Amino acid sequence: MVDLFSRRVALVTGKGGVGRTTVSAAMAVAAAKLGKRVLVTELGEPDGDYTPLARIFGRDTLPADPERLAPGIDGCVLWPRRGHEAFFRTVIPVSAVVSAAMGSGALRKLLDTAPSFREMGIFYHIFTLLELEASTGRPKYDIVIVDMPASGHTLGLTGLPERLLALMPTGPIAEAMHRGIPYFTRPDLCGAWVVTLPEVLPITESLELIEGLEGHDTPIGGILVNRVIEDPFTPEERAALEPVLTPGHYGYERFVGVVQATEALADLRERTAVKTVEIPELPLTSTDLIDAIAESLTKAGGDA
């Protein structure tokens, strides 16, 4: 497994409820502590309701353009309209014409509802952010972390270039796709990090997601297994408790859950060669939890 923080793009994905957003924020904190210039993003609207990722950094929503969220960390929302606007500016050199076009309600409705056009805006917005330059001429951000939507929507985005190129193999849209494809298919530039839990159903869905991502030529960075429970008992202690601890006793579910989690992790390792990183379950909340997971990821990245 390539180091967690060595690629320009980190796509953090997984089914709902596995802690994907928390892990995304922790990756940003860990990368910043390693001296990386970080941009953390999520899909959405800049004037929408609050999002969990924004709340972690003390905001209701992330801005449309990158702003400083924490030391070494900028953030913004991946807004389809911003991507559409950037695309039109590459094919229509007159800014006033682009502004007038984007102000058209009919055009906005088309871009919001036509198949694949919303994903195209997000796709284009991501790689325009990747191509931002600092005053030194270097890329402005060493790593762009994307808190991706749940599994199905992630595959809709990663499969976009293939769909659009099949429909439009030439022309400005095809050129845009070819320009952005390396950021999502080159293993030295991109890695998809699949967050899961040590449970049978999330693991099965994660393996299906990995199969779908590989079908789109999206490089897999690894599997981040969140909330891994540490067994507080020795084998001898567990054997002594098993005959007397029965359903209904306080702690029974936890007692059994540790075994089930261990079995699920063993099954995961048998079913895939993808590297796994375990994130321990931590009795913490808020920024303490983010910092603790960031420390765990930093160690995992260094050991990889």
C-alpha cells in the first residue's frame, strides 16, 4: 500500500453510517500535521443545510471557494455549477458571455437534470482545484481529500468519463474528460480509501464497491476498518465467561460483538488482497476523536 498521504487525490468512500466523514476529517488533520498543504472537500451546495464535515471544522457548510478551516487545511464544497462555469470558460473565452449563460434558468435546469451533467460539473471542479497553483508555481495543494457520497453515487462519479466518452468521443467535453482522467486512474495520483466497519454486511458491501471501482480503473488505496473493538479478555477469561454470560446479561452484546468483529476481519482478509488499516474504537467525541484517529492514521501511513 502506498503511503496514505502520498497521492494528490484521496477519495474517501463507503456505505452510509461507517464514519466516512469523520475519517475524511481525520485524514486532513493527519496530512496537515505531516506538513502537507491540504484541501478537504465534499459534494453539495454552498448555501445548503449544514453538513457533518463542515460542522467538524466549526461551520454549517463549506464555502464555494477554498477557505482556511484549520492550520494547513483549506476546505470547499464541490459544487456542480462551479465546475460547469469553469468548463464553459475553457471553451468560451469571453467572461461576460459565460456569466450570462450561467444566469440562464433554462441552462441551469438542463445542467442540473440532464443525465451525467451534474457529475460532469463535480468532476471538472475537482481537477480545476487540483490544478490551482501557489505563487511559487507549485500545485497549491499537495493532497485533495474528497468526502465522497455513499457507494452508489461514488460509482456514478468514477464511471463518468467512460459514459461521456462513449457518447461524445470528440469535442470539448471529451477533451475535458481526457484532461481529468489521470487524476482518477493513475495509482501515483489517486487512491480510493474504502471505509467500513468490522461487520459482515458493511464488509460485503465494501468488497462490492471495490470491485466496482476497479471496473472504472480507480486505484484502490486501501480499506480503512473503523471502530475496531479491542478484546479486553484473554482466551482463558473468555472461556470461563462463556458458560455463565447469556443473553440478557449486561455486556453480553459487547462480549459477543468482539468475537463477531474478529471473525468479520478475518473474513475480510481472506476475501481480498487489498491492504487494510484498522482504526480502533475510541471513547472520544468532537475534536478529541478526530485528533486520535488522525494519530492512528499517521502511524498507519508511516508503517505502510
